Amino acid sequence: MKFIRINSQRLSDKAATYSLIGTAAILIISGILSFISTQHFLDNDGLVEHTYQVIDAGRTVLSDVKDAETGQRGYLLTGDALYLNPYYTGIRRITLDVKTLKQLTVSDPAQQERVNVIAGLISEKESELGGTIAVRRKLGLPEALRIVKSNRGQVLMEQIRSNLAEMQDEEHAHLEIRTKDAERSAIRIRVILISCFLVAIGLVAVSAAFVSYYLDQRRKAEREIRLINRDLESRVEDRTRLLEETNKELEAFSYSVSHDLRAPLRHISGFAELLEKRSSGLLDESGLRYVSTIRSSAQHAGNLVDDLLTFSRMGRTELRRSSVDLNRLIDEVRSDMAIDLDQRDIEWRIQQLPPAEGDASMMRLVFQNLIGNSIKYTKNREHALIEIGSEPGAAENIFFIRDNGVGFDMRYVDKLFGVFQRLHRSEEFDGTGIGLANVRRIIIRHGGRTWAQGEVDKGATVYFSLPVNKLPNKE
């Protein structure tokens, strides 16, 4: 039964896949056809609109000529200059309107030829009108009427009307063809849209069937998942409880071992010192070197144990929350370390830091480790530079300590905050490799993050963040 159910599931998945592919293909084809038809319709509609513009432009040109002629006749009959206003207005508009007509017909050579002929006739008509007005003004009405009776102006007007009428007839023929094309395009668009609508209805029906099937399968899967989750939650609770107990045992073991090792190491160091004092005359150079090595090794082991105890306490010590003035804390740490600087040339660049919420003693330990590291890793620099600053943010403030010391290789940055992890040889720089691990543990307990950037022989920058006026409720 299980095998049959799996096979049917695979067949259903294939059917759903093919259905989706078919749906996508139909929608893409429908979209392309709709786009092409719509574009063709818009093109035809644009041509129809353009035809109307040409027709209106021709009518406007004829109207301008009539206005100019009307003004001329009124002046000839009355001699009153007021009748010349329509004449001047018509003459001014004729030039612009003929130019517009030329621009509208630029893609039609036959119409362009007609426009050129009309422009020439209008130019002659303007000369005829202007000439009669000048004769009327200088020689009087009888002489002007004699020129008018020659019918030259009427002939020019008829030629202008005839050519404009031919243009109008041509444009009306274009209009009829383009209107029919636009109607056919509109019909095509309607057919395509109706077809797409019907296809969409069919696809919705098919999709609804698949959705119904998958919803049923999902409900079954959710029931199974709920049963599995109940079992997993129970297992997780058991594992979490076991892990917490194991961590407590490990911390207790670490604390106990570290604490119990301190006394033997002090004894070794103390007896080695006594041996060196009382038997220095009996031991040769090699023996004295051996005793010195025992003492330094015991002291180093003691430091390791002390740091390990501190690291262990960081996980068990309760946080005493308060507002911490980091600027004053940094001044105190620098003051404590000043005696060990041995007249070194160190340039300090310290920004004004915002206050932080946290445990003051733990934050002091953070800056002791970070400032101590910067001092230690710049000891080979003639001019050491140590910079302390912050980058305020809405949810958290980011703090950094930057130096121009030996730096480190970013390939090993993941080891930087580990316990007993060292990126430099102990012969070059002393230390136990727990300082940055303590820093990370403290900052994590305060709800923040730690990270670092560096480059070999070009310095390093250690960053940590603290929430803004907010501490986690659970440690």
C-alpha cells in the first residue's frame, strides 16, 4: 500500500508540474498575442488621430486665407484701417499653420507635394492681397477695384481651395482604411481577451482541483507532523535537561580541577625558588637553568589556572546590572596599566563613548583584556597607536579597539575568541589564550556580539556590541 501511495503521489506531482507548465505556456502565448494586437490597435488609432489632425490643419489654413481676404475686402470698401485686423491676424497664422501642415505630412510624399503647391499659391495670394491694400491706401478705391476685377485673387483662391480639397479627399480615403483596421484590431483584442478569460477559467478549475488535493495531503501531513513534534519536543526537553546537567557538571569539574591545581603549582614554584636560593652554589649552569625553567613553567601554569578559574566564574557569576560610564572605566584601566608601559611612545585616540547597561566589574575585565592586548601587540612599534571608539545604533551600540600592532591572519579569525587559542608564539608574546574567550563570554551574557578584523603586520580591530538600554531577562 505504501508503494502504491508513493507512486500515486509521484504521478500527481508530475501531473501538477505539467499543468503548471501548460498554464504558464498558455498565459505567455495569450500575453504575447494580446500585446501584439493591442500594439497594432494603438498604431491604427494613432494613424486615425493623425489623419484627423491633417484634415483639421487643412481647414485651418483655408480659414486663415479667408480671414486675410475678408480683412482686405473690408478695407478696400471702407478705407478704415480697423478692417485690416483680420487681415494681419490671418497673415500671421498662415505661416505657422502651413508649417504645421508640412510637418504632419512629412511621411507622405504625395501630400508633401500638394502642401508645397499650396504654400506657393498662398504666397502669391498674400502678394495679391498686400498689393491691393497698398493701391487702395495710395491711389484710392477705383484703382484698387480695377485690380480686384481682374479676378487674379479669385483664381488664386479657387486654386488654394482645389488643392486643399484634394488633400482632404486623400486624407478621408486614408481615414476610411485606417478606421476599418482599427475596428478589426479592436475585434481581435476582444476575441483574444475572451479566449484568455475562458482559458483562465479552465486553469482556475484545474488549479482548484490540485489545490483541493494538496490541501487534503497537507492536512494529513500536518497531523503526522504534530504527532512527530510531540515526540521530538519530549526528546528535546530530555536532551536539554541532560545538557544543562552536563554543563553544570563540566563547570563544576573545571572549577574544582583549576582550584585544586593552584596549591600544588604554588608549592612547585615556591620549592623551586627555595632550591635556587639555597643550592645556587652547588648547582652548575645547567642545573640553575633547569630550576629557572621549573619556576617559569609553574608560574605560567598558575596563570593558566587563574585564567581558567576566571573563565569558569564568568558563566556562573550573577550579573549586577547598572549604568556603566565606559569613559571613566577606560581611564581607570589605563591608569592601572600606566606603571607597566615603561616610557613607551603610545598615542591614544579615545572617543567619547555612550553609557552602557551591564555589570561594571565584568565590563572592566573586557577593557582590561582588550586594552592589554593592544599594548602587548604594539610593543615592537616605535610609535604605537591605540584607538577606542563607538558606532551608535538604534538597537545596539558597537564599540571597537584598534591598534597598529602585529595584527593577525584573517584565515584564523575563528580561533581568536577560543579558549587557549593563540595566533602568535608564546616566545614572541606572553599570555594564556583565555583573555578574548572571557571577553566573548561576558559580551554574550550581556546580549551582545564580538568579532574582529586584522591584517598581518598592519594592526587589528576588535569589535563588540551591547544592546541599547536593554539586557536579556535570562542569563
